[in-house]
Amino acid sequence: MPLNPDDSAGSQLALLAAVKLLLAPHRGDLDAIKGLRHELDNTRELLASLPGTERKLLSFEVTAEALMAVLAPPSQSQY
């Protein structure tokens, strides 16, 4: 069965979980928050500049918020 990148949600969720675990020790670290926000902004701009990426941009936004929630100080976290 060929892998369709648009339907690889399971793989993306597994990757998101792994990245969250890597980010967890940096919770509340302002430099880490600023660095991640900068990288997410750059990636968002890149996606927005490409034709036909509206669906991927929406998915990216959801993932970006999930990653930023991991770095938020415990008092500001949704978890």
C-alpha cells in the first residue's frame, strides 16, 4: 500500500507526541518559547506562500498550538 502524505495523520500524531516529550523539559523557558515561536512563524510563512496548502496550513496551526502549549509555564498550560 503506497503512503499518501495527505493521509499520514497517525505518523504525524506519533511525531507530535515525540516532539512534545523532547520539549517538556524546557517548559517555561522563555528562550525556548521564543525560539520555537520563531521557527513556527517561519514555517507558517513558507506554507502560506505555497499554492494549494490551505488544508496543510490549518493542520499546521493546530500542531503549532499543541507544541506551544507544551512550553507554556505550568500555570498557563491547558494540561
